[in-house]
Amino acid sequence: MAAVTPLLLLLLLSSAPSFSSGSRNAYNINGRVKIPQGLVDFAGLGTKGYALPGRMSNVKVLLNGGQNITFLRPDGYFSFHNIPAGTHLIEVSAIGYFFSPVRVDVSARNPGKVQAALTENRKGLSELVLEPLREEQYYEIREPFSIMSLLKSPMGLMVGFMLAVAFLMPKLVENMDPEEMRRAQEEMRSQGVPSLSSLLPGGTRN
Amino acid sequence: MAIMSFIFVFFFFSSLQPILSLYEDQVGLMDWHQQYIGKVKQAVFHTHKTGRKRVVASTEQNIIATLDLRSGEIFWRHVLGPNDVVDGIDIALGKYVITLSSGGSILRAWNLPDGQMVWESSLHGPKHSKSLLLTTNLIIEKDNSLIVFSNGRLNAVSCIDGEVLWKKDFEEESLEVQQVIQPPGSDFIYVVGFAASSQFEMYKINAKNGELLKHESTAFSGRFSGEVSLVSSETVVALDSTGSILLTISFHNGKISSQQTPVSNLLEDSPGLAIIIHSSVTGIFAIKTDAATIFIRVIGEGKLEVVEKTNHETVVSDALSISEGQQAFALVQHAGRNIHLTVKPAHDWDSSLLKESIKMDQQRGFVHKVFINNYIRTDRSHGFRALIVMEDHSLLLLQQGAIVWSREDGLASIIDVTTSELPVEKAGVSVAKVELNLFEWLKGHVLKLKGTLMLATPEDIAAIQYMRLKSSEKSKMTRDHNGFRKLLIALTRAGKLFALHTGDGRIVWSHLLQSLHKSESCRQPIGLNLHQWQVPHHHALDENPSVLVVGRCGPSSDALGVLSLVDSYTGKEFSSLRLVHSVAQVIPLPYTDSTEQRLHLLIDADKLAHLYPKTPEAIDIFQSEFSNVYWYSIDDDNGIIKGYALKTKCSGNVADEFCFDSRELWSIVLPSESEKIITTATRNLNEAVHTQAKLIADQDVMYKYISSNLLFVATVAPKASGEIGSVTPEESWLVVYLIDTVTGRVLHRMTHHGSQGPVQAVLSENWVVYHYFNLRAHRYEMSVIEIYDQSRADNKDVWKLVVGNHNLTSPVSSYSRAEVITKSQSYFFTHSLKAITVTLTVKGITSKQLLIGTIGDQVLALDKRFLDPRRSVNPTQAEREEGIIPLTDSLPIIPQSYITHSLRVEGLQSIITVAAKLESTTLVFAHGLDLFFTHYAPSRTYDSLTEDFSYALLLITIVALVAAIFVTWILSQRKELQDRWR
């Protein structure tokens, strides 16, 4: 993106009645779309050539739900011509970026005055410079291969559980006190199948 | 036990992440995307430089695009707004594409290599007029300049930055400027036109500063009509309004002299009304009459001579200057299956530079336009290439007697789409070209495994990707088990039917419909919609399925209708008929005859119902269901919705037993001063609903009100039907209705104050979701209304069910006045909408997602759970478990749930969902200028293994387990042995 002098930025919000136009109440809306330099290269579109990176030539600016469409100049400026006074909505369509729609009030009483506010977060704009709120990543990122991810997968968990049962359980039994073990076995024998009463809360013996 | 529960929790969390989206390397596996530009209006070649040869085209769909001249691929493309019609295009300075659009008020320059807009200027003028764009090599103040005439003003614009160098108004009220001419090598411009239709005006203007040098005019006794044809830089030919007198007007050196020649002098037989064909060939012009196209040469001093009279459809190109002072033009004529391309020099009619005959597909119809370009052959002679636009809107490049490439740009204007099943695979017939053997299969899976373990080399990755994309499985011409392979049948505005394979998007067949062909009796045929006529299963499997194409002969609703029946396997039109009545509505009835032909009821403009097919069997079936047929009509202009039922046979003078009279049952009249209908929505007839009851958190049951006769209507204040921002919130409102179309009962009515359209709505099961603009918040909103049947609510009492005192078995009928309750909620949504639909699965078990076509031409999937009227800020624990999401004021946009991922479906018009046989999956087809197709599983593919499931990993695991069992067995035996020895 070409560097823009501060002087130009000051002129952004000027919206003069379109020069010598036939109708009196037609105005121009001028603004600028700014995509941060650093973002352009990794616009979530990858480098494999599935889509063009978020180039300025693929950005569209839409007024009132597509009633007027305009495109960006190389420096990011855009303008809508012959717009009646009133409240309008500007949307920016750029693959890879999320832009908030902008409410633009073109005043009829005070020609040349344009007020703008982002509708997503109600933030007022002192000048009509539209910047993406965030980047949009359309693809899931493949996690690089790791032992953890393999272990976390259902099959890995199954194997892990089986290993645990196969190796840890005998160890647990081994470490048990032989006395206690015998008692437990006896108890189980005496009980046979667990009775209903033992399952009920409060119905447990000892 | 603790371990088990821990594992369950772990499982639960690991499966909670909603990964519905794609990995980047999965692009193209299940989806395909095709780009089109539409019917070409004007084309300019760019072949001077040694770089890539291009052609720049503007189309009727307001697109400006550059195509590769070698392959026809799109380099770049811009879709202008709906009102931004392109008036003219040209190339300036060899690097900029100049477009004049919006009735001549916007002039833009685009960088030729990459399509970046370089400058834009807005041109205004005193009055509306014809727009003309003229590129010159004039240099004004060191800048190359363009001359633009638009809105009654002549502008000279700099090519470099779009600055207006000078302007000159032509304010005279009645002046109609026809041509702006710059004689080659001069520095003045002629502006010629008619004033008050009977006076010829000529202005000579200094091209350097816009100064008026001379103004001459001459009166003519008759009236001028239409176009003028330029036969030299200082002579024009015009026709009078009767079409019988030709005027040759020359303004050499600013002196006007005219000559009148009656057309009948040139031709022996009276030709009838003639019109001038616009062309720019020096010395020759063409007029077209009903019967023929006549080429006339101007031989000095206004003398005319007929050089050729052709009776075929003939198309002429503009002149192309091939060398110093020499011009050539192309003629294309039809002769049976061939077209003849002739390139002639302008000065000598009898000779020709090129004569070629090319075999042309009959399904492309006539040639509509031709553009030519020349190149120098190695032997220094001139070669020509021609770009032709056909009747079906396709674009072809002809060179050396052959078609170099063709583009099916008719697909940029699809009117309606339906689907058809493919033939069943027969035993013994192998359809796949390459059947993989076991070794290759295993090799493929080992490669895949390497890919998942990230051990693959870049070559391996490329091989995997190729293997996945080129899977022969998905493009077979037979039915598959999962129902993914189907034919998409699309009707285009040109009256052509295309069948696309869902596997890879290729065109299986295409057919230019005879019934939608222009003829004496049907001057302006237009296609309306497609219906499935015959869907054979069970006992009529030998029949091929067929589709019904409905059209009418003209734009008004009382024009006569036309029907065509097309075989969906072969594309043959086996029946085509012109109806004697109009078609206002087509109702597919839920009855089929013994050959599985579906009965259709066509309602004409006089509210008479006509039954098709016209067979005795159909009438028998229909008679028995006679009293169950209801329909409704919506009159948008007057705000009246009416319901009808059938009465008797037609009482016309002709005994037509397939025609029925209707009677009006009910009508809803909306107050026209406060409400205007803007949108209606109904349920998709193919939608299956799995369960009527909805279990809610506290073990309670709600019964959905499910009726196929539900109609959603949205109205706005008439003042607010315009664009956003034209009204204040106080004078704008949106009213929505839910209406039962059998009884006319309004089930629900709701008003949104301070809101306005456009409204997009989708109705499914027992809910409707609609999108509109809230003027107070100045944001878009989406609302949901769910409708529940209260009269069934008592059934949840267990005792009633036991005693049998319930009404669950009573049929749902529109006659019983069900007590309904509705729940509703609204949320903000960021984007404007172009289309909205809902996923459709075969049994309706899978949870639903909304598919939203945004203004950026992307398709976003949004879970229906986000639009649930029971959402609250703090859901209780029970509600959370049920899956209710805490309430937020706006709907989330998750970039990964764009099903079009990083693609755009330019000019998106509608999204069509079709159920696959696999319950989890919906087939989604989005069309506009582009086509996009994908499989979408709203709750993931829970009923089949995913595509990247690694069979090899499974095999290896099993082998490893078996090996481990053996090893442990041997080990344990050894240990036992050792224990015994001890």
C-alpha cells in the first residue's frame, strides 16, 4: 500500500455536493479502506494458490445492501457518487477479513458533512477510514503430528485404558495386604451377587 | 469406576470441539466451483504486445472481465452493481481497460494485467442521453485523452488519471446525439445527431479545447428513426421512421449535403419495414428486413448499390483495420449444421480474405454476435480469429477453421434447478474406467498414513492430493450408495437445459429447448421453472426419469404457456407442447400414475385449473382426490391473498375434461395504504420431519405445529419499500403473518416497528427465520418464530395415555382449529443477505443449520440453535444440558463455517439443498454468476467414516494387537513354566 501523506487523510471526510450535478440533493461519499500491511501476506488463504491473497483489487464496497457497488483505487480510496441525503449503510466485502458495516449519515442541511459509525460496536469514526475488525481464517489448521494427539484420539485412549487395566490392575492386587485380600474375597463369596439393599443409599452394611 | 468416568469426561471434551469446517488440503474433494461471465455484449482484443494475449469483455450481467485468448480462462473479473450497466469498453494506452457505465455517468480505468481499478471519475450532464465512448490518440496537455459523450455533455478525459480536461454541453432539449466522430489524423470532432426527429445537426468541435468550430443543420421532411450507420468519417446513413427511405448525409468540410433513396429503388420486391444494423464498416452498411439482410455499398456522392442480399441469419462484425488504410470485417452465416465465417476487406465486397466452414453443435442455436481480431502469420499474410456469441450465451473462439475453446456462459443465468437420480449400476457393466487393484489400494492407504503421520515428502503430498481429487469414484455415471452422485438439471435464461454431474460439475448433456425457441407464434419465450415429472422407482424402473419445463410466450402473466418434457438421462426433448391457456402457477400434486408420472395442476390467469398429464388414468386418480385440492394466490400489487378449491369441470364452449373451474374459499385483504407484500415463504415440499414432539429441559414436551400448508408473508409500509435510509424509523414498520393456506386462518401476526425490508425468509418444520433491517439500531436483524400446537399439550399426562384418552392418533387437519402458541426472538446480524435456506436431510433427524448467502457472495452455515426463542441470558443447568446457548444480542459469524471457504459465488442468487441418501449429509448447490457445489454435514458425518479415515492405521493397529496377544501369551506361558519349576 502506498504511503499516504497526512494531508490527504485530513481531507477524507469531505463530502462535497457533486459538482454541477443536475439534482441539488446529490452528494458524494468518499472514504478509504485500509488493510494493515502485515496482514496482507497471511490472509488465511494460504500459500498454495487456492485463492489470491487479499489483494485490493478483489475488495468491493457496497452501499445499502448492494444497491451501489464500487471498487478501491490502488491507494485504498473509494467514492460513491450521486447519493441522496439520509442515512446509508456501507459494507466492505473482502475475502479474508471481517469488516463491520458502517452507518453513514449524509446531512442535507449541512452540505458536506458526513457522520460515520461502525454498527458492530457503535464506535464513531472521525473519518471514513475502514479497517478490518479481524482476519478470517476459513480453514482449520492441521495440528502437527505429536504423540499426545495420537494418545488423545479415541483409539489411543482405548489402547491406553487397556494397557492400564492389563498392567496396573495386577500390580494393585499384588500390593494389597494378603489379609485384606482374603477378607475381601470372603466377603464377595458370602454376598454372592450384590443385593438390591446394598445398592440403595443408606442401606450399606458396616 | 473413577477411571471410567474420567475417560468419559475426556471423550466428551475431545468430541465437543465443533469442527465442521475444512482443512485447506480438503478443498476440491467434495466441492467444485465454476466461474462464468454471462452473455458477452462487447469484446475488445489485446494482442499487440508480446505478452499474454487477452480479450476484454463486458456482458449483459454487468461484468467486466479479461479472458486468456489461448484457453478462455478468466484472468480477472469485476461484477458491477445491478444498476451499473456497462455502456462501452475500450483499451487505452495499451495498459488500461476503460469502462463507461451507469448510463454514461461513471468512467473507470482498470489495470489490464491484474484488474486493479486505477481511477474512477464521475461524469454528469444536463440531461439524459445516449452514452458514447471514443478512445483517441489525441494528446491534450501531454495526456492521451478519451472523448466521452454522456448525459448531453461532451467530455475529454485524461487517460492517466481520469481528470476531465474540457467539457462542452449540448443542452438543446430535443437534440439526440447519435454519433461522435473523430476523422483519423485530425484534431477536431464531429458530433452529429437529430433535433426534434426531423432536423439533422452537425457540430464541429476543436478536440484540443472543446471550442465549437462550426454548427450546421438541415431539415428533412420526414422523421428520422433509430440508429445511424457511419459509412465514412464524414458520411452517415439513416432511415426515416417509415423504414422506406434511406438518407445519405455527408458533412464534408462542414457542408451538409443529403441524398434520399427509397428502399424500393434498390430492391425489386417490397421489403417491408427495414432497420439499420449497427456496424462501423467504411463504405458499406446493412439493413435488415423481416425476410433478409441486405448489404448496401455507398459509391461516392450518395449513390447506393446493393451488393448482397442474404436470407440466412447473418451477423456482421465491426470493422477492424488490418493495415494502413485497409479495413476488414467478418460475416457469419448459418448453413445447416455448419456456420460459414467470411472475412472481407471493406473496399472490395467480391473478394474475401478468409472463408471457413465450421461444424457447430446444433444445441448452441444461432450466432448472435461476432468480434474479430487479426494476427500476422509466419508468411506475413493476415490470419483472423473470431470470437462468437451464440444463442445459448456461450462464447467460442474460432481460429483456422476450428473451435479453439468454448465457454458455457449460459450457466451464469440459471432460472431454476432440480435434481435427477443417475441410472442404477447394472451387474457386469463396469462403469469406472480404472478399477484399482489391491496393491494400488494398499499403496494409496500407506501414502495416506504417511500423510497423517507427517512423514510424507512433498512429492508424496502431491501424489496424495492428486489421488484424492481424481478419485474416479465420485464422477461415475451411476447411482451410489450414499446418494452423493446426482444430476443437477438447470434451466438457463437462454432457454437451454444443462445437466451437471454433482461429482465434478461437468456438463453431462445440454439441450436448447425447442419450446423456448423464438418463433412466429411465440415471440418472447421465457422459461419459468422446472419440475420433476417422472421419478421412476419400484415398478417403473425401466423408464428414464424426466423433467417438466414450464415456460410462457412473453413477460406478462396472461401469455400462453409452453411445456416440454425432457429425458434426464439423455437430454432428449420427447414432448413439447404449446398450451392454449396461460400459466400463472404450477402445482405438483402428491399423486403419481402407474408409470410414476407425477400429476401436475396448472393454474391459468383466469383461475382455471388444468390437469397434466392428459390421460384417462390421471383423471381417475384426480377425481378421487378432487375435494382435497386447495391452493392460494398472492396478488402483490393489491395486497390480496386468496384461497381456492376446485368446483366443477370447465363450462367453456370446448368440452375439455382436464379443465376445472375453481371457487374462492377465503381472502385476506391487507390495507394497501399501510402494508405492501414484499416476501412470502413456504415449506419445502420434500422436507421430512422426524419428530413432532420436542422434549424440553424439565421433562416437559412441546408439540410442534407441523403443517405443509403454512405460508409466511412479510409486509412493509409502502413508503418503506424503497432503499435503506429513505424513511425515518417512525414511518416504517414490518408486519409478518403466518397463514394456513387451506382455511385462510391467520395463525400469528407480529409487527416490528422501525424496521424495513428487504426481507429474506425461510420456513421449515414449525419455525420461520427472517432477516430484515432495523432502522432504529441501524443494523440487520434476524428473527425466529416457532409455532407449537397447544391442543396436544395435554397428552403429556401419562394417565391419559394409559387410559387411551388422548388425541395423538387423530390426524392433523387444517379444519380442526388447533390452539397454537408461538415463541419468538430477535438477534442482530452483521451482513446483508442475498439468499437464505436450510439444510435438508433425508429423514430430518440431523439437526438443522441455516445456510446464509451473504452480501460478500459467501455461504455461511449457522446452527439453528443460535436462533432458538428459548435462549436466555442465564440458562438453567437443565437448559444448558439440553443445549441451549446463552443469549447474546448478535449472531456469531465463525469464519470456519463459511461452506464456500475462501471462494466467492459471485452474483449469488439462490442456494438449493438436496438430501443425500446418507442421513447426515445435505448436498448444497449455490448459483449466481458462479456455481458452487459441496456436501455439507450439519452435525458431522456421524453415520459414515470420514474421507480421511486411515484404514491402514486400523489394519496396523489390529496386526499389532494380534502380535501383542501372541507375544504376551508366549511370555505368560513361559512365566507359568518358570513358576512351576520353582
